Amino acid sequence: MTETYESPRISAELGNLPSALSAERNPLARGYVSQVLDQIDGVAIEDLAAEHGSPLFVFSERTIREKADRMRTAFRSRYPDTQFFWSFKTNYLDAICSIFKSEGWGAEIVSGFEYAKARHLGYRGDEIIFNGPYKSPASIRRALSEGAVIQIDNWDDLERVEEAAADLGGTFDVGIRVWFATGHGPIWSKFGFSLASGEAQRAAVRIVESPRLRLHTLHSHIGTYMLDPEAYRVAVRSMLGLRAEIAEDTGHLVPCLNLGGGFPSYSLLHGMRGPAEAAVAPIERYAEAITSELMALPEKERPQLRLESGRHLVDEAGYLVGTVVAVKNAPIVPLPDATGLSALSIKESSLLTRAPKTSYVMDIGINLLYTAAWFEISVRPARETRQMPESARLVGDLCMEIDVIREDVALPRLRVGDRLTLWPVGAYNLGQSMQFIHIRPEAVLIDRNSQVHIIRRRERLEDVESAEVLPDYLSERGDV
Ligand SMILES: Cc1ncc(COP(=O)(O)O)c(C=O)c1O
């Protein structure tokens, strides 16, 4: 054996290679880079954008039905008397609401406008729950006369319901909304009657004693994106406690408990650690927390359970496809000296001292992405690239400084024309989107056979102008 042993050496070039090449050696980086999204339910992103334009909202019928099915099984297998109501404001595109209707969901609405929309879609009055802090007298009359359950929010709301009931004659099922602390997460105290102060109890007794009203439901919506299933256990206990007190005072056992919505989707708030599947408990845990409390009651005393879930059911079914329209390379910013900095506002100094990075401008503004303010919406390129992701800024195409979709997101080097898909965006974004600077884009639904259907056409100038009135004395149109 003449060979001499040489210890392993770290080759000189290892530290000097461009970051893109180091991805070749790093299987984790390669794993990240291959996280492209080039199709949704079997339809190529490129074909969707070519056919329907960019930006484009895309909804997956398969995902909606899978979520509905899983939720139904989670609850009904544990507690058969569970009824589901689709929270219209989460997404009231007719096509989306109709999918839930076909799954057997009722409608949960919060205004006269939403009520009319539900009736247009064929919901009977008795399939509708009417929530909200203010309901107009006309909408209350309509809802009562058509058999909807109004869930009363405050004393003035109650007074208006009593007046409408007296005018209409007959007796009507109503509910009351209640709020309390669960000790898990923030307290939502804007809506309903306070439990701790006794006003929920007083409102309940007043309704039970009213000749025109029947107390059908105790309702509570403890918040949205509630990460701890135990919050619901506390909620059920609190509401059962109230129900028992009402029964003791009046002899009336309220037949229905409505736990509202609030179950999270697989999304992350800014600053949360992912992946979302690890941070968010499965729906079965929520079902177990709620139903195990109800099952502990003697069988005859078990109320009907109602749920008004929104975000959990539709968020992951929604995608927003867009295009990179400009690439702005990292600016070279001369850092001000310490004395200069002290004269700047906190915001200015944080902007100036932030590490420079590339900005990608998309054709999507935050007017389409209301939830981007809270949620770290994921961004996935449609084109495979084997480059190392780099920290970048993703901004929109509005002429506004605040139009930032992701302040810091790891992306491979992109070029103008690249498609990016933002996800999950199915909850709240479309309903809360604003026509601002640009008209709003098309929305399509991919059915279970991968057929694409337009469910909201791209807006036109006429749509925006149709609600405007130009006084004659200002009009020069006739002369053009
Ligand atoms: C009364 C009521 N029910 C249900 C929901 C749906 O909530 P989520 O989307 O968190 O499930 C809301 C939304 O805020 C609500 O206010």
C-alpha cells in the first residue's frame, strides 16, 4: 500500500459559486424550487390565463365539495342533529353559494341585500338565518314573514323585531347572539348581548315572555380563524350554562345552539411559522370539542347544533392567477448616517435601512386581496426553474405605496410574463374587492370534470358607469 491518506478538503470554489448553482447541490433548495403550480384541477395555469385573462380568480368545485363533505362527516358522525349554513359574506358568488345549497347547506346572511340574493338563488325563508348588528325594518318584516330565523344582536334590534312581529301578527322563531370570553384568543365583544353582565339572560327572558316571539336559538360567533379548538369547548359550556339558566327562570329549554363560524383554513398569519398544516388543527378536533360537550347532556336535552362556517370551507378552493409585469432590481440606497436617521420617522428609517431586494410588480393590486393585510398568502410560480430562491418583494399595480402583497417572499428569479398563483384566497377577497384604478377581473370555476366555467365576467367600463349620474349641465357627451 503506497497510497497516502489525504484528509477531505473543502474546495476553494465551494464558497464562491453563485447562489443559483449551490441549489444544484442542495436537495432542500431543489425541493423548494420545484414547488411550482402549473395547473389547477388538471387545467394548465397558462391556458386559464390565455383564455380568461390575467389576473383571474379560479375556484375549485372539487375542493369545496371535499371540504363540505369532510366537515359534514366530522360533525354528523359525532352529532347527527347538526345543520350547516353557508356564510354568504365569505363569498357570495352565485355559483359558490349554489354548490353549498346542493350540498344541503342553508344560508347565513347579514343584510337585506344578502337576504334578497339568497332568495334569488332559491333558498326558502326557513332555510335562512339572518345575523348582523343592524337589520332594516323592511328586511326584518320580510324575513319574519317568510320564516327566516332572525338572530337578534342588541336591544334596538329586538325592539324592531318586536314591532314587526306585532304588525304582522302571529308568532315567530328568533335567536339571540351572545358574547363572552373563552380564554383562548381575543374577545369579540362588538356583536350580541353580553353573557357576563346578565344582559343575554334578560334579553332571553324578554323574548320568552313575548306573546309574538319564540326563543329558538342561542348563537355565538367567537371570532374568525380560531386556532384553538378548546375555545369552542368553552363556548359550548358557556352557552349551555345560559340555556340552563333560561330554563330555570322560564321553563323554556332553547331548542337550538348555533356556534357560528371561525374554523381556520390552511393559511398563515404574517409572522406565523409554517407549514399551515402543522399550525392549524384538523376540523375533526373542532368537531370533537363541540360535540363531546353536547353528547354529555341527557339525550332528550340535546339541542340542534347549527354552524355558519365560511373561511374554512372556501379559502383553499380559491386561487388568484396573475402575471409579473415589471422587475425592479435591488436599489442601491445610500444609508443615512446616524444623525440623518434620527431626523426620520420610524417608517422612513425602516424603509431606508431595509436590505435591498428585487421587487416583482404583478398585475394584481391589494384592492383584490383584502386579506393580504393579515395573511401571508403563498406565491407559486407556474414555470419550473432550478434557481435558488431569493428574498424578494411582491407588489401590486396600484398607484399606491401601500400596495404590497408580500413584503418578503422567497422566489426564484422571475421575468416579465411569468405567471404566479396566489393561494389560498377563496374567503372574503372577492366579496371585499374594490373596483379601484382597474376594473375587476373574471372569475372561473373548474368543475369536477376539469371543465372551466365563467362565474363572474370581467367588469366593463359600462358596469362602473351604470351607477353614476352625470348632471346635464356638466355633460359634454352629446357634443363628442
Ligand atoms: C355571524 C357570523 N357567522 C359566521 C361567520 C363566518 O366566519 P368564518 O369565515 O370565520 O367561518 C361570520 C364572519 O365573521 C359571522 O360574523
